[in-house]
Amino acid sequence: MATTRPVSALDRLVARLTRLPGIGKRSAERIAFHLLQVEPSEAVDLAEAIRQFKTDLKVCSNCGHVTEADPCPICADPERDHGLVLVVEQPSDVVSLEQTGMYQGVYHVLMGRLAPLEGIGPGDLNVDRLLERARAGQVREAVLGTNPTLEGDGTAMYLAQQLEAMNVKVTRLARGLPTGSTLGGVSKAVLAEAIQARH
């Protein structure tokens, strides 16, 4: 009868790293061997940063952005235009748009996009909170900033129908964004133009 070999710490780390998006087995091994070569304190700092990220971050109850405070600093900022709401798919989109320095409204994070073939409908996203904000008169203009993909466009169409029925002005980021790309994958200049030239 064959005995099972205990899993080594290296194998366990590589297996965990390969679960991350975009990290294959070779990349995971390179990361693991890099961590082996650095000072122990550096590896421990990385582990602590990951632990803090998971335990300290919250989701803003107003907009759905990931933050360490609720409400998030953007929603809590009295200088922002709270009637202008830019709707995005992911928290990383907020980060990309904020780096342009061109947008002074607030956000709403859907945490995904409609994908009927994958079984993702409006109830699986942070759509109800957006519609609550609109019903309460908190949304003067909704800028739809979903990614320019088939699912992103479908999500934008659905949201436009819902919001226009509540007499909310609906605009879309300009099509300077390349089709098939994500907000995180384009330059600050392209994002700045898309914000300024929204229609």
C-alpha cells in the first residue's frame, strides 16, 4: 500500500499562489523562491499586509467601495458632488478613475456585471442600493462607467432603463476607451478624456 508523502511548505505555498488570478505554477514558484531569499521580516510583513487587508477592509454601505471606514472617504467628503454618481464594476475601477484627478462626484460599485450566460443577474450585484439612492433623490446624474465589453454594455443598458424611469439623467463614459479593455488597463490620459467627453 502506497504511503502519501506529506505536503511540503513550498508545495503548499505554490498551490495557494496559483489560486491567484494571472499566477501560473511557474510564476508561483518564482514568487515562493523569491520569498525564500528575502529577509524573514520582509516575508512576514507581506503576510501581515495580507492579513490586515482581509480583516481591516470593509465595504462602504453607501457606494459599495472597499475601504477601511464606513462611509468611505469619498462618500464622506463634503467637497464632492454627491448628486453625480459614476457607476463602475469593481473597486479597482474607482482607484483608476481617482488617479486621473478629473472626477469630483461620487461612485457606486456594482461588484461585477450582468452575465446571463453565467447566471449573474441584477440580484447578484449591488444594483438595489443604487436604485435606492436614485429613489431617495440622491442621484441627479448617473454616469455609467461599466467596461466597454458585451456584458458591460448590457449592464449599462439595464441600468439606464431603470434610472431613466426614475427621471435620473443618464450618461455614459465616452468611447475613447478601447472596446474589450478594462478601466484598470488604460492610461490616466484616456480615462481623463473619457470622463470629460461623457455623453
